[in-house]
Amino acid sequence: MRFPPFAYPRAEMQDRVIARLEAGCGLRGLDREPGFPKRQTLHSWGKADPEFARRLARARAWGKGIRVSATAGPVFDADRAEALLVKVRLGGALKDLVKRPAGPTRLLLNRWRRERPDFDAALKVAAWSARGFHGRRKGWGRQKGWPYDEAVADLIVLRVLRGEVLPAVMADPDMPGKDALARWRRDHPEFAGALRLAHRSGFRVRGRARRRTPALLAAIVAHIQDGGSVRSAAMTVPGAPNISNLRQWLKADRAFAVDVAWAKRMRDDRMMDAVLELGGRATRATAAGDAGRFATMRRRFGQLHGGRKPRGSD
């Protein structure tokens, strides 16, 4: 039995209608369900209430997308859609983005917009922001006309975290300039704090990766082979990093670690040869002087190996 329009609260019934339409039910199917108003009543409500008419249109579009996806399979890709929105915010034109292999085709993009009204609205906002604020389109430059964008801010933090310096990041034409970045850091303390932490981590990354040239690695190996250690190489070899970063190099570079182990073995063999040679030349007359030299060699050997039997490490 059909209920007359005045038999139920209109606002509550409108919410129920919107929920059913968003779930994928069409107006014809809703017209056959008991307890819901007819299509003519819904159209009358829409004419009297423009806000309800907009809600009704969005709900019908959403439900249509669900019905199409249920029959043809899900095609909306949230990650690709977010990447497309970021590129549009950065000023990319849709006519160019749909031609790239990573982006959706024009037909697929149109389907996304039909099936997902929320994505369509976000795309319109991104395009409007790019037209209104992007420096290359308005001639404002990248310095002051770039509004705060959380997605772009996350990209900046990620690039700094991986070891890039801010001048290199700001030199990218797809990134905000110096003045815009300063305004972002001033107006958004959470972004400024994340950038400070990323800068500290990036400094450590650059310290681990900087100046690792073949010439420097060969100089470190030669220093150890001539009687030094990893610690003394970090302090004396020109261009060498500190001891912590040098040990990180040994962990990260297998070939370098093998060369250092070989250099330590050659150093120890050379020291043993010197001891044996000194013992072969020792006489009763040189015993006092040889004892002092023996003590010096033993002390140095203990310093290199920490008082333990040598196992190829300092």
C-alpha cells in the first residue's frame, strides 16, 4: 500500500530515498518498493527544494556508477586517480595527461567521472585551483601565487627525506618557489615540523652516500694495509667520513668490505713478518733494544685487535 506524501516526515523520507539511490537502486526500482514516494512526488520535492534536487542528482549518478561497475567490473583506481589530481593541481592539462601511459585514457576518465561524483568534484576543484593560482597560467611566478597543497607538501617532505636538499627541490618547476615555501612553513606548523625532521634524516642519508669514490675507497684500503685501522682511516684519510658512516659503507658495500678485510690480513701478516725478522736478528748484545721494539709491536697489535685474536675486524 502506498503512503500519501503527507503521511511521513519529508526530511526523514528524503534521507531514506538518497540512501537507496546511492546504494544502486534506480528511480523505477524505488517506485516499486513499498513505503517510498513515487517519482512524481520526488520531482515535486526537487522543484520546491533546490538543495534536495542537487542531492537527488548526485545520488542517482553515484548509484548509476555502482550499477555499471557491478556489471562491467570495478574500474576506478584510487591511486591513479589521486596521482592524476596531484598533476592537475600542479598545472597539468587533462588533454595531455590522458595521453600519457601512466594516466587514464579519455574514455576511462569520463567513466570515472560518471561513476564517482566525489572524484569528479575533486577534479573540478583541482582544475579551478590550477587555473586560478598556478604561476605559469596566471603569470604570477612560483614565488607567491602557489596555494598550500597537502599532496605537494608531502612530496617535498619525501624528497628531502630521501636526501635531496631544498634548493634542488625548489629548482624543480613543478614545485613551489622560495617565497611560497616560506609562507607554507609559516602558516602550517605541522608541515614545518615534518620538514625539519626530514632534513635531519636527509642529512644522514647524504652523509652515508657522499664522496664514496673509487679513489677514496682505495686510499682507505691502502691506509689500513700500511698499518692503520678503520678508525684511524676515518680520522686521517683526506675526504673520509666519520667512523659511523665509514662502518655503514662497510655494511652497504660488499666489495669494499672484502677489500678492507684483505687489507687487514695483509697488515697483520706484515707485522708478523717484522716480528719474525726482528727475532731472527736478535743477539745477546741487542736484547735490551729488541725487547722495547717487541713491546711496541705487541702493544700496537693489541690496539688494532682490542686485545683479542685477530679475526679480520678492528
